[in-house]
Amino acid sequence: MNKIEISKQYNLEERTLQFAKNVALYVQQLPKNISNLEYGKQVVKSSGSVGANYIEANEALSKKDFIMRIKISRKEAKESAYWQKLIVETNDEKYTQDGMLLHDEAVELKKIFSSILIKSE
């Protein structure tokens, strides 16, 4: 199993891209069963949405639009953490380390977006 490495980058667009990529690679390694297929789809969608909405925020036409997109990014990061933890808790221990690294990165991204919101409002 490939080990996931989380890079604490300052470029948030790149960091969210790496997060979504790492989630996708992690999900591909999971055993193929009903719960992993469903949870995997959910976490891949939400993790990709974190960065996509952040990019949209950076292209926002107004402050209101910027804030809304950052709120969506935060929500998607929170959702990613939820699905990631569910995957970890329903699979063998060999998936725990990488899974929790991804969970922790989702939580950290949520905190970053919360901080951006506080400074923007």
C-alpha cells in the first residue's frame, strides 16, 4: 500500500488539489465492497469540491460570492472528514494510518477556511 504524504503547502489551491488527489488514490486501494464503494464516491466528490469551490472563491465577482464559496469549501472539507473517518472505522487497520492522515488534513482545511471567513466577514 502506498503511503500518503501530506504536504503543508502555503498555496491553498495546490494544497486542496493534492488533498483531492490523495483521497482518490487512497480510495482506489480500498477493498471493493458496498460500503467502500458508496463512502468512496462520497469522499471523492466532497474532497474535489473543496478545491473547486476555493478556485471559484478566488474568481468571485463580489465579496458576498467569495464568502459563499469559502463557506462551501469549509462545508465540503467537513464532509470529507466525516466520510474519511467512516471509511477508516469500517476497514482493516492497514488502512488506518493513511486514512487518518487524510481525515486530519480535511479537518485542517476546514480550520483554514474558517479562519479565512472570520477575516473576511
